Amino acid sequence: TLGGLLLNPNPQRILVIGLGGGPIPTALSELFPTAVIDAVEIDEAVVRIAKQFFDFAESPRLKVHVSDARVFIKRALLRKVQYDLVILDAFASDYIPEHLMTAEFLEESRSLLTAEGVLVANTFSTSTLYDHESETYQSVFGNFLNFKLPKSGNRIVIASRKGLPSDFQLKSQALNFVDRLTPYGVDIRQYPAKMSR
């Protein structure tokens, strides 16, 4: 999901849908110490487990909202809130809630983005819905980046409100993040070569 930083390297307002153990919002709050981060999790038990067993902690800049993502996004639109980075990471091992895969939901998510905003979706590299999902993202965003890492069953869809950067820009931006992401075990230099359009 950090691949989205190659399109927007300095997000100051971030939305993460799906908490899990909390590593994504935690890492983003460390990488961007002035950013405001909203994490949305439908299951209060997941929030409790993240805090109890994974050392996840909220802060004045990092808040968890127990809510369905669709409801949260509709309310954010009414409040005219916008985000530089939206991360969709709401799924179990083999299931993404279908109401988070519709064109309508993606349109609403796109409407949350600032002019430089980027949406990153963690999804499956093999799925009976793979082609349908690709067509849905393309219908909303136009061209997007398809990012797969070897030995992973996931694919990351990266879409931008303003279109996609060149391969040269992706590689240049990756070099800028190498030192910052090394403590997280992420070699972002590998990412551009594994991205297709």
C-alpha cells in the first residue's frame, strides 16, 4: 500500500479503510508526522485487538472511527472533507465486502480525493472478479497502476485523480523514499518495475 506514495509523496490528510492490527496508519503517522489520519474499522473487536496485542495507539492526529466505510465516506462527503491519500484495505483472507467494490462506492471515494489525491486498494491477484474489478476501477479512474509482488496473493490497485506519472517519475520518487522506508523493511526501488498500467 506504500506504493501510493510514488504518486503523492507528501500526503497530509489520509484515510485508511480497514484497520487490521494497525500497521498501515501507524507507519504513515511516523512517516508523515504532521499528517491527519482517519482509520475506519467496522468491527470494534478489531480495534480492541489492535490496541491490546499489536501496540496500536490513537493520537490527536490518528483517530479510529468504528463505522461501515460506505457510511463514513458518505458523511465525509457531506462535510466536504478531502484526502490526499485513501487506502482501501478492508477484506478478510478471501472476501471483500461487495458494497466496497461497486462503481458507486469508487465514485464516492474518488470524490473524496484532493486534486493531487491518490487511491490505493489492496485486493486479490487471483479472483473470479478480477476482470470485473479492473473494469470497474477503469470506469471510475481511467488508467490505473496494477501492482503485484511475487509470492503474494494480493494486487494493489493505484489510481490518481490527476492521472498517472511516467515510469521515470515513479523511479525517481522511489529513490527519494529509500532511506525513509528501510526501517520498515520496504525496498521501494523494486516497486516501479512491478507496476503495470
